Amino acid sequence: MPVGQNPFPAMPEILGIKLGTTNAGIKQTVRDDLLLIALAAGSTCAAVFTRNAFCAAPVHVAKANLAHQSRWLLVNSGNANAGTGQQGMTDALKTCADVAEVVGGQANQVLPFSTGVIGQPLPVAKITAALPVVVGQLDTGLWDKAARAIMTTDTFPKGVSKLITLDGHPITINGIAKGAGMIQPDMATMLAFIATDAKIAQPLLQSCLSVAVEQSFNRITVDGDTSTNDACVLMASGCASMPEIVAGSEHYLIFADAIMSVCKQLAELIIRDGEGATKLMRVVVEQAQSDAEAVRVGKTIAHSPLVKTAFFASDPNWGRILAAVGRAGIEDMILEDVQINLDDVCIVRNGGVASDYTEAAGQQVMKQEEITITIKLGRGQAKQEVLTCDFSYDYVKINAEYRT
């Protein structure tokens, strides 16, 4: 069960962005597993991809095609087309060519994305056969269906919508994402597609996305595994009734802040849906010498199976948190300066257990669905937050049975 209530929001139409879905039978025949996103002519598109050295064939193709005028995004779930060698590349290119043939465009204007089981050939024939259907479904209002079509082990569709106003002109931003396991972004271990009707040049759009991703999707982890496939895409149709957003302007600052907000909300939804998760943990590291140092400490705690299983058991085994901080590789750390809190309960102070700490107080915090772990290093001004979840019995079950 996911952590908290996470209803799919009302998602307004975005002029210049159409979506279509269908079931191609890639791995199952129960729900849609193929998504096509069509962008109006003149749209701009930015993307950030996984850094896994074994990145999937569609990642290679999408990276190359991003240099052209992107007009269509083809997304399939159920099969990752990763670890498939040259045949995988051939298959990814074939799906782009098939989209181009159906819509009357160019193959290099298509960005392919796949998610699902690694190491199995992509069923290209099924995708090709479904393309006329998915093209026929294209509409501006199908965000809910789109979010469901990209799901794998997700238990709910993830969406965020935000409306901003620039000099009286409304700008809409919609975002959907999938992800529940194999989550340790480097960039992002999931798929996310964010669209807006703003007009903004591609280089500036890319810069905006890269900054937002670093502070959102790169600050979450479910299990410490970086996937082979994943990507975050930001599309701007330019159909809003206002001038182009330019670098350094007040409009850009407002727009970039909104994109950051959407990315952070989508990232949190991924953690709330972590495979088998029963709790959401915010690891806040303060008083670090640098952002990198703060992130290192935060992720060391968030990746620890011992910490994560203790939280699942609601066991205030604070020694596991202390040990994780100690092995984070921070040089010249003065132990007596470190303070560790569970919410507002101080558990570590002056190099050991806080004198006023009680097991009952720690137990009360650990029973909560959402918990904040705060580490004050006492060595600087930098602060960063990492989101993670606990490890339950269901995490093992889900991943043990993933291919069955």
C-alpha cells in the first residue's frame, strides 16, 4: 500500500500537447501499455537521462533524436528493451520509423522510451500494429490514461498540475511519472513527462530541467539501484498567449520555480509508492560543509537496509542511523558536534545518546507514517533533503516475483 492518500489531480488541457494510449499486449492485456505524445510544430523539448553505463537502446536513440525538432514521444511499458544488444537498437529505431510513417513525420523527430523487464526483445510487431489505434486516440485531455499507461509495479498513477500567471497570462504545467522500485536516480530512475504551453527556447528549457532534476529526482531513493532506461522530459508547446520566456527575466524565475515544484511533487509521489513501502522518511542533513557532503550523508542513511528495516518495524534503533552517519566518508567529523533527531525527539547529542532521550519518545515517532530524520553535522551552512521509504516484506516479494 502506498504511503498516504494520493488521488490523481484534475489535469487541464495544454494547447499543443496531445496524448493517446492503447493496449498493445506487450506484457499484459488488462490495461493500456502504449502512450504517444504529440507536440505542436515549433515546440521545444528538453530531457535528462539515466547515467547507467548499460543504458537501454531507447535511451541512446532518444538522446540522438533530441538534437532534432522533437514532435512525438513513444512510450511503452512492460518491456525495457535494455540489455538487448544491436537488435535492441534496431528495434528502437524501427518503432520511431513506424511512428513517422503513421503520422507523416520524420523518424528523427520521434523520441522512444521503454520501461519494464530487462533483457527481453521488444515486441515491435505488437507496437507497430497498435500505432494506428493510439494515433486515432490523440486528444489534449488524456493525462490520467497516459499516467496509467506508463505504470509497471506502481500502485497508483502519479500526476501533478500547476497554473502560474505571468503578466496576466495563464501558463499551465502538467506532469506525470512512473516509478516504484529500482529507484536511485543518477539522473532519474523513473519516467517523467512534464508539459507546458509556455514559449521558451530549447537551451533555456534544458537548463531549467537540469536544475530541477538535481534538486528533486536526484534526491530520492527506494533501493539504491539506478535503472537502465529512465528519463525525465520537459516539453513546451509555445501555444500560450504571451511572449517568449527569456533567461534572467522575472518570468523565467517564476517559471523555473514552478517546474521545480512540479518535479519535487512527482519525486515525492514516487517515494510514497515505493515497492512495499509503509513509511515515508525525510532525511534532512544540516550544517554540512557543502551540498555534496549533505547529500552523501543523507543517501548513506537512506540506502541502509538496516535503517530501512528498523523503520518498517517501528523500532527506534538509533544506533543504525548513527552508524550510517559514521560511514558516510566525512573527513575530520567532530562527533561531539553531531546531533540526530527523529522529528522533534533528539536521539544523539555530544557523541552519544542524548541525556533526555527515552525509548518511549522514540517509539512514538517511529509509529508514524511519515518521519523526518534530521542530522546536524555542526561543520557548515549547507542543507539538503533526501526522500526514501522503508523496506518491508512486500519489497522482497515484489522483486522476487517481478518476471513471473
